[in-house]
Amino acid sequence: MKFLLRRCRPSLLRTRYPGALLFNLAAFLLPALYSTLSKLWVASIDSSLVVTTDTYTYIGVVAEVLNEGLPRAAWVVIGDKASRSLSQRLALTHTLILAQAVLGLIMSIAFVSAAETFARGFVPVEVRAVSINYVRISAFSALSSAIETAVATATRALDKPDVPLVISSAKFAVNIILDFLIISRFHVGNHTPTVNMQAGIQLTCGLTAAFAGLIYFLATTSLPQWRRDRAEHIEDESIAIPRQSQLRPSWRALLVLVRPGIITFTESAIRNALYLWLVSTIVALGTTYATAWGVFNTIRWGLVMVPVQALEATSLAMIGHAWGSWRRDIGIETRHPGRVALPTILRIVKPAFLSVSIALIVEVPVAIFLSIWGARSFAWYLSQSDDVAGVTAYMWRTLDWCYIFYAVSTQLATILLATRPKWYLYQSLVSNLLYVLPWAIVCQVRDLDESNAWTYHSFVFGGSLVFSFVDILIVDTLWAWRLATGRSRLERYHDS
């Protein structure tokens, strides 16, 4: 029995694919569930303002450029547990969190200053005037998401997926309690709930959850390591500089993160700039179409994609570990490894293939169910509008099969992101510049209205998913071929 308990300790489970996946599923499920519920709350207040809540999403898209910069470097840098000590990886983590907090604060202040301009671009004219305060309140979600993403990504790379779960649990619990007490039909007091109250609740809970996760991480991981390093220093007086200083944020650690971080930042900036450019054309078509688009996004990026996101995070962590272990075996200074045996390549990419298999098993039945039975009803509950529900259901029926390609390509892309970030940038540039950009230009120059807009938008959003799948498949094959034939030139290893 004791043997079984030792085998099942959480600290061991988190370092393995099944255990990490379970933690990640729970961590991604709770925010997606609340995102869905929040639209229900707003629809009960004023269904015409459901589209206003999408500004929170679009602020998140802009913040995503920041959150996919340095944090996505964590998989290849902080995830390298074979070549870096835990103290070094924690120093990189602390540096990442501090840098993201500063950048998130700057971005939040910029959003507040440009609230009216932002509303003009992403809120339909019918509800624009009442949405400006919502934008100002939601602006500081950039700060909370920056801290939350930095903590969650870094701790997953450290094999601590319980930290993101704590963040999600805290956010979900506080959100539900405050929503029920303040803006639900059964709220306490005689006040009339408003959409701005919902924005304030989201901001409060975002900041609370981000700092709760940070404190939990520092208390359970950083502080114990600091004590261990301090004890070793006391025992070994020959160490001139206290080893606990290795845990502090530093410029050197920031430079280690910036090198791959610039690559992921550039990729995200290009991709999200094109997306927001397209969204501005959608918003200009009026409240019904824009609301339908927002509800469609809630479906496609909400509960439906939770398994895909959890599988992606798990695959990234496992491949990052395997890549770091292989680089240590060949020598971290080796940049020309020669021919790499096929079994070695398969060992590195095995988590991605496992994630692909699970994604197909889960997402195919879900897509079929939503297309036949669920999309229209789900959309109506989120919007309380028959017109919006009809448009949303049509959007889903035309693109559902494309998200099967997305589920697969997302897992295959983890091979590049966790090993060769430059290659990840290259495949993204091919997809966005050769496919998305031309179609985005077409959507700008064509005279679109609600009757013909989806014909073009479906080619952009659905076609890009299929194009990206083919693109990633080719680049992954090229990545493996160059390793197998000895043509790869690896990135230089930088010590922190």
C-alpha cells in the first residue's frame, strides 16, 4: 500500500503526461465555463449589450501579443530541466513574472487612455456610447492576464500544473459568488445590475486569482527552494556568494528569455494584428452580426476547445523536457548534432502524437453534436436572441469541420514551439502572409453586408485553419528530416 501511495504522489503525477493533462484540463475548464456563464448574466441584464462584453475578449487579444511573447519562451528555456538547475529555472520564472507585470501595467494604462478609440474600432455604433466605461474598467485585465499567463505558463514548464489550477479555481469561485450576489436575478440589495458591474467583477476576480496563484507558487515552490539553497550555503562556507541570490530576477535571465521571446512575440503580433483588422470589419456590420460572431467565439474558443488547450499545454511541457534532455546528452554547446536516430526523434515528438490522437477522439464527436443539435440552442442561451442564434448556428455548421484540422495542427505545432521557436515563426508567417493577409485585404475592399459577409469571413477563418494544418505538417516533416539527415544547426545555449 505504501508503495502504491508513493507511486501516486501528486509531485510525481505532475511530471508525467497523464497527471499533467488532468491538471491542465481542470485549469482550462473553469475559465471557459465562466466565460460562458458571464454572457448569460449579461444577456439577462440587457441582451443588446452581450456584444459589449466582447471588448473584454478583444482587449485580451491585444494582451495576447504580450502574453505570447516572453511566456511562450518558457517551454524551451524554463522547461529545460536537464541542463538547468531548479534554482536557475526559478530565477528565470521570477524574471518572467516581473517583466510581464511591468509590461501588463503599461498596456493597461494605454487602454484606459485610448478607451474611446478602442470602442470605435470594436463596439457596434448602436451600443458604443454605453460601452466606453466598460472598456476603461476592462483595461486593467491586461495587467491581471499578464501576471496570470506568466505564472501559469512558467509553472507548467516547471511541472507544477497545480498552480494554474489554483488560479482557475480562485477565479471561478470568486466570480460565481460575486456574480450571484451582485448581478444575478437573485442579487442582494435593491440596485439594478449593469454591464459595468460585470466588468468590475471580472477585473476584481482576475487580479485576485493572478495574485493568489503567484502567492501559492512562491509559498510552495520558491520559498522551499530558497530555504534549501540557504541551508546548503550555511553548510558550505566556501561558497562566496549566497546561492539563494540565484533565485532573484536579473537582467541576464531576462536576456535569456528575450532571445526566443522576440520570435514568439513577432509571430503573435502579426497573427493577432490581422485578426483584429478582420474583427473591425465584422463589428462594422452591426449588432446582430457582431453579437453572433462573439457568441460563435465563445463556443469555438470556450468549452469546445478546452481539451485542445489542455493537450497543447501538456505536450509543450513534455516535449520541452525531452528536447532539453536530448541536448544535454549530445552536449549543450553542440550546435551540429549530426544524424539523429529515428527512435530519438520519435521519443521527442511522442507527446504531440499522443495529443493528436486524444484530440481527434474528443473533438470529432463534439463537432458533430454541436452541428446537428447543440449550436443553435447554445447560441440562444448565450444571446437570448433568435436572430443571433440563427446566424451563429450557420457560422458553426459551415466551419465545424475546420476545427478538427485546428485541433490536430495545434498539437503538431508544439513540436516546433518547444524545440525550435524560429521554425514556429516561419510556419506562422507562411500561413498569415500567404493566406490570411490576402483575404483580409479582400474583406476590406469588398462591399460587405450581413447577407454576404460570412461567405468571405468563412474563407478567412476556416480556410486559414486548413492551410495552417498543411503548413505545419510540411514544416514538421522538414524539421524531422533535417535532424535525421544531420543538416540541423541548433540554437546557441545561453546560461542564466
